[in-house]
Amino acid sequence: MLFPLPKTPRPRRIVVTGAGVITAFGAGWKINAEGFRSGRTAFRPVTLFDVTRQRCKIAAEIDLPGDLPPNRLSRGDLRRLQRASRLLLLAGAEAWDQAGWTPDGRLPLVLGTTSGEMCLGQEYLLQALQTPLCFKRQTERVTHYLVQQQGINLANALGVEAEVITISNACASGANAIGHAWQLVREGRADRVLTGGYDALCHMTYAGFDTLQVLSPTPCRPFDAGRDGLTLGEGAALLALEDLNSAQRRDAEILGEIIGYAATMDTHHLTQPQPEGNAALAAMRAACASAGVTPEQIDYVNAHGTATPQNDIAETAAIQTWAGARAATLPVSSTKAGIGHLLGAAGAVEAVVSLMALRGQWLPPETSLETPDPACRFQVVRQPIDAKIKTTLSNSCGFGGANATLIFKRWP
Amino acid sequence: MSRVFVHGQGAVSPAGWGLPALRASLKNERPLPAQSLARPGWDKPLLVRIVPPPLVRPAFLAHPRLRRASPMTHYAVGAALEALGQDADLIRSGGLQLGIVTCTLTGGISYSRRFYEEVLQNPATASPMIFPETVFNSSASHLAAYLGSSVVNYTLVGDAGTFLQGLAVAAGWLDSGMAEACVIIGAEELDWTAADALRLFDRRAVHASGAGAIYLKTLHPAGVPVELAAVTDSFAATRAPGRHEAARKMRAQLPVGASDELLCASECDNSAWNDWPGELLTPTEILGEGFTAAAAWQCVAVCDAIQQSRCVAANVSITGQSLQAIAARFVNPTFLKTQTRT
């Protein structure tokens, strides 16, 4: 039952026992860890749709692998999987395999996305307008456009009976999904949850950001004094979350622990953050309170850092107010400098980056940074560097004012 | 675990703005008249059920964030404010932390369609004013801004059953202290693309727009109390052979029912409810297929029925064309104290 909620004597500890990721760096933990550790960038001219009439023409596109991982979908189902669903399946299968989970019992699947299979919505509209009396493939397009169906596809691929819940909180969707999943396990409402975010590049979204003039014609440079906008990317990341006791009973490999989460709303404007970053500040403070840590105990901040003038200045203010004296020595970077802004997948991929950094004991640099914004009193990580880190914090700030912060801890 | 009570309901539907209009249309038991909606490229229009203009222009429409907002946002805010009642002022003054769960299937689809049509014509001149309104959580954002609510706020995207999942999400927030009160909204707007798509699956279905809202708190309310007693698990029902089994599992998680209980179902052809002993209400036949808004109207209708003493408990069942089978149960706890039912 989703309600009434089971009683739990005390909050459980939640660990990550599986992680899957696909970005423009490639598919899988290893190639992404190498990319983030070295500060690679993966931007190139857009090839997925026509951008000749757009102001900006680059993105961090993924070269989708030709083969999908072994799964339980029929050939017909596989043929109908579109780009976003394939990204989701690639990340989901990796997380599932790494966790060593088996398809027994029910599994909540908590996902975040902003667009789902928007490409199918576009195709539907085009056909409806151009050949209004032709319905060929329209039913299939509608079915697979529905975001819930994408989660169900993943569940079917894994052979698991899942309850799918999809949070669409713009660019905070992935972080909100992980945070919600964390709460489900923490409060005893689920023993394990597969969670994360996904989004594929599509023309409508690209054009939307372009019309707002928030895209940069060059690769984005978060926290750079000369930054002029974001660069879009695509990807997916999924985490297998479970109760610590369960993971230890199974002798599962633990990738890290999630110790804090908070979500807040910025009511300033639909697309612009409050200049002082009040909601981001509130999210960081509340997440630290839920984790029982202080800013002095945070060893690295993975910033939302979109590289738009407005986001970075607001987030800078928020981080510095939150960190206080700690700001002067606090390492901060935005991994969007390498793979772009993944929208609904951003918070989830950045959660995986945090786990990678904690596992590998390094900090992800922004190698494209030229001149740090003088407003930044924190240390923007610019070069690949090893570091002893125990606790990291990851911010997500979305359109509409959705803010979320997650806190991760090294295991053991 | 905290007990969760309904503290208000709101509805904007083809019957009109407000719960009394919804109540009157359901009492009448006759399908509301459908309107024509032009479908480009077709001689024959689509039939839909449109929300009529409000008798009095709501004051909230003058808010800067709401002037250009989508119809879905207007419906969502209208329903939410009706559900919140006087607590809206308390929230605005910072005296009550309100969590917001907004559920939708199609989102701001009229602006999305319009924006993409502009992109197809010339992306360089597509309107930057429209694009932000196409984002799924724009309605939730506008509502939060109107109320000055800065705590947790999720937009859930999915089929009609998502509204019932939203009830459980909100109950979790109340239990964990993330919010002191929660409003759950199901909201949809009309567009020919959505009506066209719905027709592919059911030629008899009439697409409807509007919103419904349920306001939850842990405090025992004044008057006839309505308690959220249960939300079943969600059982995936994407393929025809599995739908009955999913509905059966859902039904098995609820009490068997009694003659003084009400069942509100989106589809009554489901054999899982064949032996239901009480009254049956099918608002979709009267109001139209409003996806998450329709699920919200069903919850609003049964809570109202309990408050009006038409029944002592009621189930809302979402199956049929939904991708999941899921149900919620509301009860009058005063009555159930003296009755034991299994």
C-alpha cells in the first residue's frame, strides 16, 4: 500500500549499490569517470535535428551504442524504443547489474525528466498537420510519448513489477527523483528503489532555450567571468538505492551513502532565480540539517552551474552565504562544463559524479574555465586533482523555481 | 504514522468553476453538452467538453504571474484556492507551510503545440514568452508564487492514476514534517492534439479540461470529517491481458465494501468491481475524459458525498485506459469507529 505508511522506529541509512550513467562522454561508469576526472569536454555541432536557423548550433550529443544490454523486451518493443527510452535503459541496466538485484518483489521506479520522448510528440504533430487523414504509427507515438510508458519499458526490460512515478520539476527533476526515492527507503515505505533522471535532445527544447537566448554559441563556461549561457546535452543516470542493512546482508558493494536531501521553491520568477539565491540557500541549509552536517564538513560542491549569468551569480551568492568562512577554501565545480546541461538528467548524472569523486578521491575540474568570475570567493576546480573527500553536496536549480540539494558520503 | 484528513476540495470542470457546479452536474446524472473543436485538416470537428468562463472573473487572474499563464494554470490555481479556502491567507502570511503536488498528463499542451508550430515556421522568431509555459511544472510554479509557498513542490507526470499517487506523496510529506499542509491538484487543458490522440484509443471518449484539488492536513477538521484511509499500490496495466489481474490486485488491497459505501470509477466495465455492493458513480460519463483532472474530480466528488452524508466511505478506482490500476479510499472516521468492516 502507498498509504497508510508503515511505521519505522527510526530513519534508515540509505546506500547506493548500483549506478548507471550515459552522457556524451560515453556509456558506463568507467568512461564517464575518466571524462569527469580529466575535465574533458564533449561538445560538437548538433546533428540530431536541423539547427541551421537557430542562433546556436552546438550541444553535447551522445553516440548511442548500436546494441542495448541484454533485456526482456520483445523485438517489437525494442523497435519502438526511442532515444530517451534507450538512454534510460542503458543507464538502468548498468545500475541494475551493478546492484546485483533480482526481479523479485515490487520495485518503485522514481524517475525525473523534463521532456521524456518529446521527439515523438513532435513527430505526432508533424504528421497530424501534414497528412491529417493518415494515422499510421500515431497510436504508437502517443503510447510511447507518455512518460510513464518509458518507466514501464525499463521495468519490463528488467523483468520487474514496478510502480513508476515520474517527477517533472524541470532541471531539478533528477535530483528530486533521487531525493524522493531516498525518502521512500529512509522512511520504510520501500526497501529498494531504482531512481534517477533522463532526457534526450529534441528540437523543441533546443529551440525553446535558444529563443530565450540562454544558450551559448560556444561551449559553456560555468563561473567564468565571460560566461554567456548554457550548452544543452543529453543523458541518463540511475541509482540503485537500498537500506544499509539490506545491502550488508547481501554483501553488496556499496558505492556511497546518501545522507541528506531537501527541496525548496524559488517564487521570484518563472525562469530567473532570485538574485541572492534564497531558495538554493534554503535547500542547502535544509539538506545539511537532514544530514546532520555543517558546511565545514562538506569537501566538495557539485554546483548546478549552468553558465547563464543569472544562475551562476545567484548560486554563487547562495553557496557563499551558506558556506560562510568555509567558502574561501571550498572546492566547487560544475560538470556541465564537460557534458552540458542535461535538464531532467542533470541532477542524477551529477549525483553519479559525486559518487565517482568520493570513490576515486578526486575532484572534477572545469578545464575550459578562462577567468573565474571575481564574485566567486570559493575555489573553482580548474585542473584535475586528487583530493581526500568524505562528503559532497550537489545542487540542482530548475525552471519554475524548483531547487534540490543532495548530500553524499564516502563509504566506508 | 500520522492520520491524514481532507480539509478542502476544489473543482474547475466543464460543469463550471467551483464544487457546487460539479456537485449539481453529477446529481443531474446526464452528460454535459459537448462543444466542437476545430481539427486542422478535417471537415468534421472534434467533440470536447470545455470549462465555461467563470461567472465572476477570479481576482487571481490579475496576478502578474498568471496573466499570460496557460489555461491549465488558471484551472489549477482556481481549484487549489477553492480547496485551500481561508488557509490561503495563512499560507501567504507565512503562517502555514504548504507542500504542492501538481499532477498532469498533457501539461500546457496548447502552448507546447503553438510553440512547436512557431519553431517549424521559423525558430528564430518563435516566442520566448510561450516556451517557459510549456514546461510541465509551470503551473505548480505559478501557484507557489501566487501563494508565496517556498517549501517542497513536485509536478508528477502520468496518467489519471498519478493523482492518487500524488495523494500518497503528500501524505508522506505530512508524515515526515516536510510540509504542514498539502494541496494535490490534477489539471489538464484542451487542445486538438490531445483530443485527437484520445480518439485514437477510444472513439466515444470526449476530452475534457479543468482541474480538481484536494487539501490535506493531519489535524482533525471541523464538521463532518473525511479521512484519507488508503491508497493502494500502483499495478502496471499496459497490456490488455494484464489489466484485469492488475485491477484484481488493486481491489484486493481494499475492504470488500458495503451497501452504504460509494464507488467512483473511471470505467465501470472492469470485472474487478462486479460484486460491488454499494452505489456507483461514473463522473467521466458526465464530465468527459480529463485524465488527472478527472481523477481529481472523482476524489472531490466522493469527499463531498461523505461530507453530505450520502455515504460513510468511498473508493476511487482508476483502471481502464490508465497505464496503472490504483485506488484510493476515503472514510468518515466517526462512523468507522463504531463499525468494523473487512
